[in-house]
Amino acid sequence: MFSWMAKDEGRKKNQEVYEGVSEGLKNIYKQKLLPLEKEYLFHDFHSPALDDPDFDAKPMVMLVGQYSTGKTTFIRYLLEQDFPGIRIGPEPTTDRFIAVMHADTDGVVPGNALVVDPKKQFRPLSKFGNAFLNRFQCSGTNSSVLKGISIVDTPGILSGEKQRTDRGYDFIGVLEWFAERVDRILLLFDAHKLDISDEFRRSIEALRGHDDKIRIVLNKADMVDHQQLMRVYGALMWSLGKVLGTPEVARVYIGSFWDQPLRYDINRRLFEAEEQDLFADLQSLPRNAALRKLNDLIKRARLAKVHAYIISALKKDMPSVFGKEGKKKDLIKNLDALYSSLQREHQISPGDFPDIKKMQEVLVNHDFTKFHNLDRKLLERVDKMLAEDIAKLMAMVPLEEQISKNEGSDRIEGGAFDGVMDSKTPFMYKGGE
């Protein structure tokens, strides 16, 4: 009787109009991707469900490096002011993850309070336990730079015997969580400490899959003269080539990011040009934030689809009565064969599959009989989302960029950005020439 009403409802749903890109992303994630993730336990294997703050958050920059490579000093240099909880020294000083964010008054919010704040995007970090939360804090300070981006300072990565001491929490796991959500990862190297320790190697390997976000900074480059700098740069590229394992050459920004005079200023022009390039890259983050969120959601949707195929295939191969445990061990051992058959059956690219070792480790603790069979409707909904909804949101991006440009919210202002990027004064880079 009321079939016409149902049709009308369906038509309304198909003509969904979103106020903005992040609003649209929230809706399509909750309605179309989240049901697929829940059905196939995606959150147990890969990453927690996304909350509203994940879509609303400002762009984030994470600094990673061995101790005393100038990570905290780099943040102070950007802000041109101290922030609560800042500690700088030649020894490993930063022993915690610090999210430096904008606030009207200076203050520190400890980790346990931070993960229950519904307005912040850190709630899923509670899974890493108290040992981590005691070493996590948010430092709020009134800096105009932080109106455009938030910065995450990480503990200095240890070398030698010190790295064998357990931190008490899953350091690599925390890095992976942040890597998935930040917009830029700056790997800092000291011109005098180019060795890549085992823990640093593991950290860089944990960032695999986010290569588009990584930028490499060779800091304290004014401490060597131009001949030594050339050797240092060559040695760094050689070390990175062994760890990154990519055929492309990584972009390295060379400079001295602190407020002291240069020790060897023969390379001043080079440092200024490199600093401008790095700042221009960071300056683009607020402008490209919507695109990055779209990109990350597409990446997540592709992984969720592949994960659904894997879990449903494991369920299908399980015996109904006897020999379940033996079959489970057999399936885990031959997971690579399952990957190959799924690849052929569904024409999936090998790069879309999750890491096989990590998958095997997590599968050991799951009961395969409780997995669900393949639900074609859920997959079709995600396919439709990728084909139609994402395309609609992509069309909204240029308009949103124009609005933020008119409002002046598409760039970072204040701190060191004004001195380096301002092109209207005689004191700018090359301005007095």
C-alpha cells in the first residue's frame, strides 16, 4: 500500500547532499563501510573504527628520529615559542608522545584524560594500556601555527644496548596508529649520527605503506663544512636505500632547524632554499587535508574488501564437525596460497593484501567457526560508495578549497612560517639581493 513512500525514501537517500567533504565522509563511512568492517572483525586485525574527530581533526605532522636529532627543537623553531612539557638536551630527553595542539591557555592534558575526551581523535589509543597512557600527553599552547596544524613529538629512538630495554608498551604499534592518521611524517637525522639502529629500522619499516607521507630531514647540517656535508648526504642516502627498500630516491631536506647562528655558514643559501621547500610542503597540508582524508578512506575501503574476502574464504574452508583445530593450523600455514587464489579469483592487486606475517599472528587467536560467510550486499554497498559517493565528494573538493582560500584557512600562519614564506618584505629569503 505504501510502496510509493518507500520509493520516495529510496530516492531521497540516493540524492544525499552533504554540507562539506568531512561531513560526507562521516556519513558514507558509518552507513556503508563500517557495517562491512564489523561483519568481518576488521578492527581486531587492522585498525580501530573511525570516530567523528578523525574526520574533523586538523592536519597532523609527526616527528620521528633517534634521540638528540633535534625533534623537539624543530617544533620550538616552527612555533617560535616554548610549549608546556618541553624538554631539550643532548641526552634522550623526550620520553613520551606529546601531541602539541592549539589552546587558548597553556596547559598539559595527561594521556588517561585525553583518551576519554570525545572531541579529540585519540580515544582508540586506550587499547595500548596504562604503560603507554602514562607516557602520552597533549600540550596545549596559544600559537597561530597550531591553528593550521597539530604536531606529534615522539620519544627519541634508542640505539645500542639501550634499545633492548623494553618500553613497557607496543612502541611500534603506537607509531603505526599515528602513521595511519597523520598527514606528514618527518624522519629526522643528525649529520653526526647517521647509523640506523635496530629499533629505528623497525620504526621505519612500520611506516611502510605510508611512503607518500614521509619526508626526510637532515638536521644540524651547519655543524659540518661543505665537503663533509657532501659525504654525510651520500652516507645517509646509502643507509636509507637499505632500509626503505624503494627504487625511488627519497627527498631529503638539508638544514639547521633552530634559532642559533650557523656554525659553518658557507651553505647558507642551500639551507634557506631547502627550508623554503620544506615549509612550502608543510604549508600545503591544510589545503590538501580534505583530499588526504578521502585518500585514506579509499585505502581503508580497499583493505576492508580484501579482508572480507580472506575471512570468508577461511570460514568456507573450515570443516563443519571434526578436525577443526588441525584445519585451522593448516590454513594459517598456507595463507600465502589463499592469497594467490583470491588474487586470481577477484582480480585483486598483490599490493592490496595485508602483511601475511601479521595476519598469521592475529589469526592464531581467533575461532574460525565464528567467522561469517561472504555477504555480497555489503561488498556491493562499498563498491557503490567507491564508484559514486567518493566521486561526488571529489567534485566538492575544489569548491571547499576555494572557500578556505577566501577565508585564509588554507595556509599556516605565524611562527617561523611568516619569516620564511612571506614574500612581501626585504627580509625574506633572497629579499635583500
